[in-house]
Amino acid sequence: MGADPIKIGLVNNLARPGGNVTGMSHLINALSSKRLGFLRELVPTAATFGLLVDPTNPNSKFETADMQAAADQFGYKLVVAGASTASEVDAAFSKLVQQRIDALAVAAHAFFLGDRSHQLAELALHDRIPAIYAFREIAIAGGLISYGGSLTEAYHQAGIYTGRILKGDKPADLPVQTPTKFELVINLRTAKVLGLTIPAGVLAIADEVID
């Protein structure tokens, strides 16, 4: 999950969950400032940023608060739009375009994966909105840039934990795992269509460049 399991009340602490729940947390909220920083480098003239969330996700209020704090730190205006269905995604983009956002951050919510990955990438390209995502899968689908923990690593660790629990380990004694690797993926083909030049410093630290 992308949420902080302590904030939403699933575990007592990460080291010793204490109940019947453990697993992998991407702690996405902690990356809000970092993602906004990448957008600042890609669109240095930006003054208004958008944030797209799934309001049915229990982490949405925390991620919104963290992104607002990051925007306030940099002195930017933040416009928040919510969507939890395909049609609502279309409506959310219309709202964001009307608000004249300069760039967009898409929250780390599971709803935005799968079919929504392509929808998000296509809408951002159509409306010429530079956007950053939490999952590399959306950058692969045509999104401009993504930054976040590796889902592949998380699924692998979930398999290990499942095996341990089936063999008798108690979830209460298994620490909640957090990412050991963060991936920065840049889609140069999308950047070219948007007329953006990716700064050399950002390209240099990218884990994957799609060209």
C-alpha cells in the first residue's frame, strides 16, 4: 500500500506492528516534496500545480495535506481534483485545465494503475500538462515522469512474508517493510511531444529513460 499504516490505524508501529496486519508500505506521503521538486525542475516557470487523488482512498487526505505543505513551502498554488471512476478522471482533468495548472502530480493510489494508467497519460498529453506519477507503470504507459518505490520489489517481499506466515510466523512480529529502492523513470518521447527539455541533472539520476 502507498499509505502510512500508522496514520490510518492499521499498525501500532513499523518495527512491531502488534496486531494481525503487516506488509509493505511505500510511505508515499514522504515523497510529496520530492515529486514537486522534480516538477519545479521540469517546469521552472510554474506557479500553479494540480494534485489528482482518489477520494475513496483512505490515504487521500494525508497525501493532500503533505502536498499542500510542500506547495506552501515553495510558495505555489495547489489545485486538488478527485476521481474514483473513469468518467470522473475525465471531469477532473477538465477542472484542472480550467484552473490553468502548469503541472500535475498524480497521487499514489491503486485506482490510477491498470487501465487508468493509459487514460491518465493520454489526457495529460492531450491537455499538454507535464505530470509526475508514483508508479513507473504509468511512465511506461506514456506518462512523462514517475518517482516512487518499486512495486516489483514490494510484490516480491509480499511473497516472502506470505511464505513466512504460512510457516507459522506471526504478523505482529514481522516489521512493516518500506522501500529500499526508489525509481525515477523519464519518458523522453512524451517530453518531446510536450516540448520539454529534461535538465541534464535530472537525466543523470534517472533509473530508466524511455526514448
